[in-house]
Amino acid sequence: MNLLRSIVFSIVFYIGSLFAVLSAFPVSLAGSAALRRHAIGWSLFHRWCARYLLGIRIRIEGSWPPGPILYAVKHQAMFETLELLAMLDGPVPVMKRELADIPLWGPVAQRYGVIPVDRSGSASALRQMLRRAREVVAQGLPIVIFPEGTRVAPGTRLPLQPGFAGLYQTLRLPVIPVALDSGVVWPRGFVKRAGVITFRFGELIPPGLPRPEIEARVFAAINALEDAPQVDPEVVPQVAG
């Protein structure tokens, strides 16, 4: 059943995504706000496909305020990279530069305003990332970063990459850490599993903390679900904030 569900999902979602990407070019002519609404629509389409074709539901724990926030998110699957677009009302993600260079999709992502990061870690690359991030904050938009720097399997805890601390110290934004367990139902490979994905929004962390403290607090919070028992509660259908 999971294999059949995954086949149907891939056909429907990726064909629909092709139309979403191609239509994003004319939409972008109306400005970045219109493109963000378009991206949210794509995210909602992905949510529908995951719910009704794969049997994946969402549970949300915690809440968050509107406005410029730095969201530090655990990364276990492609699922959250799309889901957060709708959940957080069009945030700007920090992403690997090579993703922004993918044909068709890359130019759309750049027009959306993503913050590309070069994982070589050069000083020039860091300055470019911070400059783009300041532009995003000036627009009053939230930023999403996956501070471990890569997708990890459930149960894996990686040290935070320096780009997170650089953003936190430079932008002086509050941080909300987000733990999730998407990798349990959305593992690497083709076949996905039906189930519940939990997004746990932690307490807001103020700006201005020393680097060791902010990294320790975020590390603990984004890994809060790693040892939690897996249950199948009722889904929270509405998003706070």
C-alpha cells in the first residue's frame, strides 16, 4: 500500500509542481509578494497530496508570533521545506547555493528571495548571506534556517553550523527552534509511510545571547522529539499565529 501511495503521490505532485514552477515566472512579474502567495499555494497543494495520497497528517505543538523571527528547524525530509511555506505564511528560507542553480526551479527560488549559502564557508560567502538576510528583515519577513546544515535521519544529532550563529548575532532577531519527526514517515528513498508528523515550536529565545548559550539552547530544542515516544493523536487542523 505504501508503495502504491508513493507512486500516485509522485505522479500527481510532480506534474502539479511542474505547472507551479512554470507559472511562477509570469506571477513573479507582479512582484515578490505575489510570488510568495503563489509559493504558499504550492505548499498547500503539497500538503493536500501528502494528506490524501500518502496518508500523512500534521500535528502542531506550540505557537509563534507574526513578524521577523529566525526559525531554527530540524531537517529530516523534503516535507518540511515545503510545509513551512504555508505554515509560516511565506517565510524566506536559507538554502544551499547549488539548489538555487537548478534549472527552472532555481531562478524561481531566486526571484522568491531565498538566502543562498555557500557551504564552503568562505568569508565572502558569509558576507553575501548576511547582506541578503538584512534585506529580508527590512521587509519584515521571517527567516527559516536548518542549522545542522543538511538533512539527517531520525535520531541523528549534528552540531550546528556556524552560519546560524552568524545570522543570530548579526540580525539580532529572536529565535524560535522547531523540532520535528518527518523522517519517520518520509525516509530517504522513494517509498513514504502513512502517519503523523509533529512540528513542535519551542519557546521564543531573545536576541543577544552569547554564542555558546544560543547554540546549546537551539540544539536541545530542535532535538526534543528524538527520544519522544511516537503516538497517533488527533491532528491540529489550524495553524496558530
